[in-house]
Amino acid sequence: MKCNFCGAELPDGSKVCYECGARLTQAPVEDDVFKAVRVLKSGVASQDGEPTLMKRAGTIADHLKILAIGYSVEAIVSIVIVAITIILTSAGSATDDATTIFKYISTGASLVSFVCLWIAMARLKEYDDGIEDAYKYFIAYVICSLISGYIQFLSIVVLVLVLIYYNKLFGGLSSLCRNFPDLSDKWGKLFRVMIICIVVGIIAIIALVAAVYNSSGSEGSALLIGYAASFILIIPNILSMVYALQSRKAFADYAIMHGSRTESDF
């Protein structure tokens, strides 16, 4: 006989499953739930031939909109921060002024971005295991970021968590968009773009530090290198924003085409 809950092979007449611990006299309610989740995440075709995942296209489009807002805030405000810093420095304002403005704006923007990304992933994780993993690493990343100011070595942990989080997220979004091959390919390649940008940014920061502490170096040139590094690191966020908007449109168009939503819903 088989367990109605986990499917394990059991001796005939068993009253308890030795694998999952379920009482076999119970109705297999959990089994139906787990099966539904597996079918939803796998995108298996339903009886009418339409992928189960795509039956929720309109809802997924709504969640992707929140994701796009998060990346939009992160990208746009990052550009504004760099622009304000350049203006203040060029005008001869005190470095403390630029630093204070940078802190307030970046903290507020990060909070808005974190909330949007958290909400989006919390809703999208039921559709793909990769996004579910990314959600867990995102929570760990946020927690470590909050306490890294008090424990210095956590800065390295934060960087590792960020890389794992983005790898899982972009892989999950690539899988989520598997019915749109072009978008799936874009999400799949985005992590490599991010790694390249991070490497280039680190090199620029090293050059900045070297220029500042080199007696023959120019601080003006060093600042320009720093601004360049900031702009380079914005690239992945801009691409993420664009791809999230494109993905939302693709799912929205599919929902409209198949009659589950109307144009006014989006």
C-alpha cells in the first residue's frame, strides 16, 4: 500500500506512515494541496491544454509591476544621488553636506525599494522554486545589512548573500517567463551582466582609493572615477527595471488575449 500523503511504499495494513508520520486513517487533504502547488510551479498543462501557470497571467503581471517599481526607485534615485553629489562638489559645498544628503536619500530609497521587492517576491514565490529561494536569501540579506554596521565582518556576508539572492532571483524569473523565450533568455543572462558590473565597480573603487592616497594623484580625477563606478553599478538595476516591465507587459497581453483580464485592468 502507499501513503496517501507522501506516496511512500508501506506494508499492507499500516496505520501510520513511517516516512512522513501521517495517520493513514485521515483524509488526504494535504496531498491535494501539495499536488496543486507542484502543478502550479511546474506549469503543467491543464485539461484544456493551457499551461496552469499562464492561467494566472493577470495576477503575475500585477506582481511584476510591484517588482518593476522597486527596481525603478532603486535605479532612478541612485542616479539622482550621484548627480546631487557631483553638483554639490562642483559648487564647492562641504563634503559633509553631500554625505548627509546621500545618507537620507539613499536610506529612504532603499527602504521603498526593499518593501516593493519584498512584496513582489512574497507573491511570486508560489509560482517558482527559484524565486522562493531568492525570497529567503533576500530576507537574510536585509537582516545582515541592518546589523552590519555593528559587526564589521558581516559586510562580506552581505556581499555573498546579495550575489546568491540575485542569482536565484534572475534564475527564477527566467523560469517564470519560460513561455516567453526572449524574456527568459534576458533574465538568464542578467546575473552575468551584474557580475561584470560589480567587478568593474570594484576596480574603479580601488583606483579611487589609490588616487586619493597617492600624493601625485588628483582628487578631482578620483571623484570622477568614483562617480563612474556608481553609474556602472546602476546598470543592472536599470536592466532589471526594463525586463520587469517587459515581463509584466507580456503576461498582461497574454491575459487580455485569452479573456481573463481586460485592458482597463492594467
